[in-house]
Amino acid sequence: MRIRPLVKSFQPYKVLEGDYRIWLDKNENPFDLPPEIKEEIFEELKRVPFNRYPHITADPLRERIAEFLGLDKENIIVGNGSDELISLILKLFDGDHVVISSPTFGMYGFFAKFEGIDLIDVPLDENFRLQNVEEYAENARALFICSPNNPTGNAQDREKIISVLETGAPVVLDEAYAEFAKGSNVDLISEYDNLIVLRTFSKAFGLAGLRVGYAVGSKEVIDYLHRIKPPFALNSISMKIAELMLDHYDLVKRNIGYIIKERERIYREFKDYAYPSEANFILMKLNAYEFLLEKGIVVRKLGGRLEGHIRVTVGKKEENDELIGALKEFMEGRG
């Protein structure tokens, strides 16, 4: 049996497991769906035929997303998580390299490597802003911009995003956390047919367990993506629940407001060590990972340029209270 050497060079993605009290490491929404909405979902699922394949291109959900955004169904493609769509995008375009700006979401580089595409990293500046990525646009298969950026939490300037779009190269703007920010750049797809915006139901909508992502772009690009996308990729259950959550956006908005309020509270407590965030997490220059773990609190430990930093997901108030108390104890012990 011959395994590709490239595959042998990869390591399985691993996450911490164990019996810890508070999990603030994966940028999950802390709110599960309330019982009354779950009951509504269960009633809807009783009418879903499990013996039949879902819609081949998830049109019912595409139509609902298009209505929600004020676009056409043909501007939307739905994926089994945004990760599937990143992989598809790199299969779609021609070009000899991919441009990223670290520190950023690791899956851009993962899929570029798997496709055998050269990876050019134009690191973010000291304020985590994009630098001269336009200089590497020629022959680029895609330029990835994460805004708000994971793991730093800051949104990129709209003028800079437009400057990158003006190169004409394919630009993938990952807005997984846009609902927690001051605004979105989805409207730019009407002006730039080289723009693809990634969105997700995992964060603000609280459906991380269902793996529903979508991309917004020109009708031509979305059509080409559908040509190479595996059929029936999104299961019937995930599709139906995502549709229903769009009908309950009032609840989603309330949860977003709660998370933003708690995010700002945590930031104020540690503003000398924390970076401003427009996401549902905060980056902190505190080497407190092991200390928090001993307290039963799991956060994300970062490395490389962010060695000695942690990324903290905003949880419920009682979870955040414990986090704040533990971090203050850590700082007192350090002093």
C-alpha cells in the first residue's frame, strides 16, 4: 500500500480532551438553543425523510440565506463547514501561490499545502494590520484575508480590503466572526467579481455542532464552485436547522449583544494585556495557559509569533467571572 509522501508529512488535528470545568478554547457560542426552539426543530425534523438524499445544492437554505442578506440564491453556496469551501476555492482558481497574513486561521495554509501550492506569508504588522499583500497578487491562486482575524480579533480596514481587491486577483475574505464586529464587507461582491466572502453558522448562530458554512460571491464564481462541489454534501438535518435559525435571528442578536458586552467587560479588566477585539474571543499577552488549566479552565495556547499569548473565548457571565478571578490570581502570583 503506497501512501502519498505529502500525506505522511501531515499530523492529525488534535484538541485537548478531559474533564475540565470551563471550555473557552474553540471560539464557540456559549449558548445552546433554548428548549422551545429545540422542540420546534424536533417537530420539523419529524417531516424530514431520512431515507432520501438532501437537496443536491441545498437550495432551500441558499434561498433563505439570500433573502436574509438581500441577495440572489445564485450568489450563495453552502458547504459542510467553511473548511470545505476553502478547499473548493483552492481547486477552482488557477495560479501558482496562495497569500496569507500570519498570525491567522491555520486552515488556509493547511489546504494550500495539501493542494501542493506555494504559500507566501506576508505577516501582519505590529498592530495586526495587513501589509503589502498587493505586491504578491500576480499569479496568485487566492489571497486570504480574515476579518475579524483569528486569533488576533481585529477587523481589517475596508479601504485596505478594497486595495487588495483592486489587484484583480481572487480574494477570499473570511468573515466567520463578522456578526460580532462593527460591520461586514459582503456588499463589495456587487462591485468586485474576484471577491468571495466566507460566513458560518458556527459562531453567532451557535450551530458549531452542525457544520454549516456558506460563501457569497458573484454568480459566475458560485456557479463554477457548484460544478466541482460534491453533491448532497450538506445533510438534511443541518440544512433544516440552519433555515430555522434564520427565522429566529432575534434570539441570535440577543446572544450577540450579550457576548459583546461580556467581551468588553473582560477587555476592561485586562486592557494592559489584552488586544481590542471585534470577535467572540480576546487575545491576551499572558502566559497563563497551564495556570488556568490547573484551575479547570481551558483556553487556547498560542505559539510562534504569539508565544506566551492565550486566546480566550467569551463565555457566559459566570464562566467569565471565574476566568477573570483566575487571571487576577495569576497576575498577583507573578508580581
